[in-house]
Amino acid sequence: MRKPIIAGNWKMNKVRDEALNFIYTVNQSVPSDEEMDTVICAPDVLLRCLVKRQGDYLKIGAQNMHYEEKGAFTGETSPLVLNDTGVKYVILGHSERRQYFNETDELVNKKVHAAYKYDLIPIVCVGEHLEQRENNTTNQVVEAQTKKALEGISAEQVKDIVIAYEPIWAIGTGKTATADIANETCGYIRSVIKELYNEEVEKSIRIQYGGSVKPGNIKELMEQEHIDGALVGGASLDAESFIQLTNFKKL
């Protein structure tokens, strides 16, 4: 059985006091790490204060990073700094990074390699635009993104990676892929992993769904064969909502 992983992506939200109030509220309410991995991916400026106050079962992640350890990269964050801060996870290749900041599959691959170098667990995002979904090219899109992101990554390394399938047309729009659609695409991504590596890796790798996930649909999504978790945006900003998401088995 693959251990579920629920990760909240705060994006560019929350000031320090809001972030701390959230952490103090959820620390004692999320499941144990034997049952589930629970992650909050926060803006860089909040990471240190959150790591210092995270509970036993809550882990902190970053939303992005550079692939170099140091250098003349104004405004970027080093993977070395994230490691030194105590961050465990990092989101890579989010559709907003691809769309607004022109991140390419090649750049995502460099960042994946850097994450492993600095003992960070990458959450690699893949997903299609609405036009690609309507043109029935979803599988080709996520296959190309997955293969490029994992280029040069060994079978042993890739077992730890988390892939987040996020249909771009469902992010922040209120639209959600049906559980069947989400499961079908996650299953296809799993088949790509088998092609790249082997059946053992295929069965062990965790694949999340992201795209307007909320307490009202989390249980149905998590009941699907190929969905091992959720990468959650807006619904992760409210502490009570996030607690419900992580306790989906009780809903």
C-alpha cells in the first residue's frame, strides 16, 4: 500500500502571524506520519519560522527553487538554503511557474536533479491545458512532461518522488476533473513510470491529483486506485478545511 500524501500549496498568501496561527491550529490535528504524509508548501520568507514550529506529523515544503547551489541569480532560492532551513519537500514545475515564468520541461529536470542532490523530495507537477484535453492529447502531454522531468533519474531515486497531476483547466477555476477522469490520467502516468523503470517502481511511486480539491470531493478522489494524495491550493489556506482534507477517511 502506498502511503497517502496531502500537500497544501499556499502560493503567494499569508503573512507571518496568519501562517503561525495556521500551524498552531493544525499541528495536533493531522494524522500520524505512519498513516499519511502531510505537507504545507509556503512562501520562502515563511519557511524558517514554520519549520521551527512544525509538529511531529507536519512537514514543510517550498514552492520552487533554483537548480544551482549559489551564484548570480537575483531573487532565486538555493536548494542548499532549503536543505539548511529544514525543508523536506519542494514543488517543481507547477503550471503557474510554467505559464507565468516560462519554465520548461528541461528546467524542471535540472531542478529535480538538484532536489535529489540536496536531499529534498520533489513534487513534480504535470498537466494539460483545456484545449489539449478537448483535443484528446492529455496523455501525450503528461507523458512528455513526465519523461523529461525524470530524465537521468535512477529507479532507486524515483521511488521517493511525488508526481502531481494538475489539469491546468481545473486549477483555481472551481472546475474539478471527475474522480474517474483524474484516476484515468494518474493511471496513465503510472504506466509511463513502468515503461521508464519497472513494475516495482510503478507500484511504489505516489501520484497526487490537484485542481480545486476541497473537503467535499477529497474522499471520492482518494478512493481511486491510482490517486495517492492531493496537491491542494485554496482549500489549504483555511486551517479547518486543511484538517478535514487530511482526515478524509472520517468524512
